[in-house]
Amino acid sequence: MEYPTKLKKEIMEQSKKFQLEGFLPGRGAEDAAIMLVAEAPGQTEIKTQIPFSGQAGKGLDKALAKINLYREDIYMTSVVKSRPYSVKQRTNKSGEEKKSYPNRTPNQTEIKLFVPFLDFEIKSIAPKVIVTLGNSAMNRLLGNQYTVSNYHGQTLQQPIYKLSKDRKNYEKTEKNYYIYPMYHPAAMLYNRDLEKTIDQDWDNLYVLIRKITSNTKKKK
């Protein structure tokens, strides 16, 4: 996805104030019916410049294939386009101090900074269904009162949040969108008990996609 040059330059300049690394634009079919929205790229994604190229990506590819979808059929993006990291310092056995820079959850200020990118993507692509992966993506679009544990696998049809024209506050869109919240593919790596739940959510998504695309064809 090519973003407006002025907008990208402005946001990336402001991002220097935060512990953020690199930049990963959204990727995929720009006429896609399905948009996947995750939290932020990790170390692997920043290095490869490919969304979901880490361990969780294998699970995503498998799930997509199960419902007859592939990466080239959809559009994949994230709430924050740079990798949020923290700085950890520890002393090893030989007494040497070592620093590491692990991934972390983006804070609300960082999320708000990158809001114009996702607003631009949704307006440009006009997806039939927006699939939010994890809490950060769902909260960005629907509000902080939503949790993936309560809403995963459910079809929501409602306005979403976008940035106001003065860029100071969030406001709701006039248009309703189909939002389908899901656990992030990485959730299964940490909790195998979620496997059946996530599989069922993908099955339900397949039914939703068929229903919506079928209705669209009938209207034509």
C-alpha cells in the first residue's frame, strides 16, 4: 500500500519520539473483500517486510487455506506500522551487561499516532469484512469496552472509530462495517487450549464470507 507521502513523512517524524523500530506497510490485494488487522509488526516482520512472517504466520497460512483463502486474496495490515519495543538489561554469568529489545504492546499514544494509516487503508480498500486479530486491533476500531475473549467469533455490524478532522479525537463513522473479532494466531502458541476455539472461529468466518459475497452478487 502506498500512503500519501506528506502523511507518512509527518507520522514517521513524530514516531522518532517513541521506542519504535522500522516500518511495515499493509500488504495484499487492494480490492480485497477481507481485511485482516493485527496489532503491530514484530522483529521478524520488520526484517522480512512481510506481515505474519514469524511463527504465527504458519498458523495463519494454514487457517486461510482451510477456508480456501490465500494471502494474495486478502489485505493484511496492523494498527501500528512500526515495531514497539522495550529495553531490557541483564547481567550474564560472566558479569557482562547485556541489553535486549523485545516486542511489547503499543501504548494508546502510539496507536493514535498511526490512526491515519488504517483510516486511509479502510477507505481505499472498502473491505466487506474487517477481521480484527487480538485486543489492540479490536479496541482501535470498536472501543476499549470490547475484549476478544467476549466477542471472538461473533459478527458485529456497526460504525467504527476513525480520527476526527482536527486529529485530536476519535469519532464514529457514518457507515456500518462488518467486524469479525478473532484471537491473534500467536495466541495458540501460548495457549494450546484455544486451538479448537480458533478453528471454530475460522469456520464461522468462512460462513460469513460466503453469506456476504453471495448477497453482494445478488444485489448486482
